[in-house]
Amino acid sequence: MLILQIAIILIASKIAGSLSVRLGQPSVLGKLLIGIVLGPSVLGLVTESETLAEFSQIGVILLMFIAGLETDMDEFKRTGKASTFVGFGGIIVPLVLGYLMGMLLNLTTMESWFLGLLLSATSVSISVQALKEMNQLKTPEGTTILGAAVIDDVVVIIALAFLMSFSGGDVNLTMVIVKKVLFFAGAILVGWKIVPWFMRKFSSMKVTESVVSSALIICFVIAYFAEYTGVAAIIGAYIAGVAISVTDYKHEVFEKIENIGYSLFVPIFFTSIGITAEFSGITEHIGLIVILSVIAILTKLIGASVGAKLAGFGWNSSLGIGAAMVSRGEVALIIAAIGLESNLLSQDMFAVIVVVVLVTTIVTPPMMKLFFKSNKQKDANVV
């Protein structure tokens, strides 16, 4: 059954992606929407399973690994200030307005802060694909978005640990911070010293595809330790890609990993987002879903855009950057699950948040297309 489901996903995602491009939208939008159609909510041709979820996880890890391979380190250093402004702007505005919304919904103070923190999360895995399709990944805007995502992930997770420690959760805040510091310090050291050495040694083995295998080993190991220390696995995969991008093996690894990822795992990841969507019983909360979706979209868009503008970007580029930060993705779902387990989120609110996360994910690619297209047209008019 799994083999047939994978075949259905690959056929449908490629056709839907192509149709989306023909309609002037990024192909990733079609892949997300076709997942909803294939899933239990509509046709029921593909059902959620643990194996499919693992394939999807590999897909998003490879997607972020490829993004790391394409990162220009010189550009990354130059956009450090912009990434910081975008990252914190995209956290502060959703955090404050999410808290105020929680108070209006008569949630407790802790529950309101948790809602704000949940809305502050960002997952740029969808944005990365849209950036690639628009040839924006290697631009200052693309590099700023990736840097801001790293900052957002670290700050939000530390803030979550801080909140959990105050709400009576069994969380050692000091240990949470220490583990993250150790991860990033270790990742930098490994990327600087061990990755080049490992690539040289492993790739010299007289076996097939030793270079690609060594790159995948590095990617998966760093992604695992990122997740183990509370940093998202996608951030670890991105760091692994950056580490290999400064070696002589960059082009060979990029070409072959892109073939592996985009032929199988990445389409499954995009489509699985729609497949896992659950719409039963949400009609009674439709008003709340609409309100929270609007807040989730506007707060990230405004906060991150203002941060980008303060860092020196024009308004079209700033809005494009803000749009790329809108998707909450798997990071928000993980935080929501923690909230449900810790009684900071009710079962009904959890169901609402899942739909809101899906909405933010679906609207991100067309919003990015709109703003980055406007930016290109403006540049063309200037020329």
C-alpha cells in the first residue's frame, strides 16, 4: 500500500506543481493543495502513516540541507544585522498581539503568553522552495530570511523553556540554554575542522558515491544532534549544508543531493503537509480560525517587514522577506503539541492552531510571489 501511495503522491504533486506554475504561482503551492485533495479530508487516496511521516522528515531535512549548500557565506556575514532585525521583529509583534488576543479570549496569563509564543514561531522550509523557484535564494533577501529563521528558532525555543519553567513544567532553563550554546559551538567547530577532513577521508574510499554518502552522513548526524539539543533538525541540516558549501565537494554534492531530494523525498514532504490536515469538527470554530489566521499572517508580515526595512531594504524587498517568515510549519506544530501536553492549550484550541498553521503555510508562496514580483518590476522600471 505504501508503494502505491508514494506513486500517487509523486504523480499528483508533479502535475499539481506544473498547473500551479501555469497559473503564475510557485509550484509548491500546488503541491500543498494537492495533499489536501489526496488526504482523508477529500479523496482519501493517501492516509497518514508513520513511514510516510519519516519520508516527509527526510524530505524537509534534505530541502534545508540543499539551501545550506547554496548559501553564500560572504553574503551570509553581510546580512547578519538584517537577519537579526527580521528575526526579532518577527517575534516581538506576534508575541505581543498573540498575548493580547489570548486575554481577549479569556485565557489565563500563561496560556495567553503561550499563544503569543506559538504565533512567533517560523518554519522557512516552504519559503526556501519558493525562493529557489523565483531565483531569490542566493540574494541578500534570501540569505536574510535563512539567517532570521535560525535566530527565530533559537529565541522562540529558549523563550518557550522560560515560559514552561514559570508555568510549573519540569524544565531546567539553564540546561536548555547550555545545550543550545553547546550545539552551535560544536556545530561551528565540526563545520570548520571535522567536515572538510571527514569529506576527504570518506570520499577517498573505493566504493560508489562515497562523496554523496559522506555528505548525507554529515547532514543527518548534525540534524539529529540539533533536534536532540532542542534546536530544530532543519536548522542542523542547514548548518551541515553551509559547512559543506565551503569545501571543494560543494558542486558534486549539491547536484546529486538535489536529484535525490526532489525526485522522491521533497515532493512527499510538501504533499504530506496537506495530507495530515484534519478539518473534521472545525466548523464550530471557523470564526476563531479566521481571526487567528489573519493575526498570524499580519503580525509576522508586519514585524519581519519592519525589521527588514530598518536594516536598509526597500519596501518591496522588506514585504517579500516578511511574507517568507509567515509560514509556521512543523516548528509551530511541535510547540502546539508541547502546549497541549502541558495544559497550556486546550484540545479545541489545538485543533484550531493546526488549521491556522496550515493556512499560514498555504498563503506564504503566493504572498512571496506577489512581493518579489513587484520588486523585480520596480527594478526593471529603474533600468
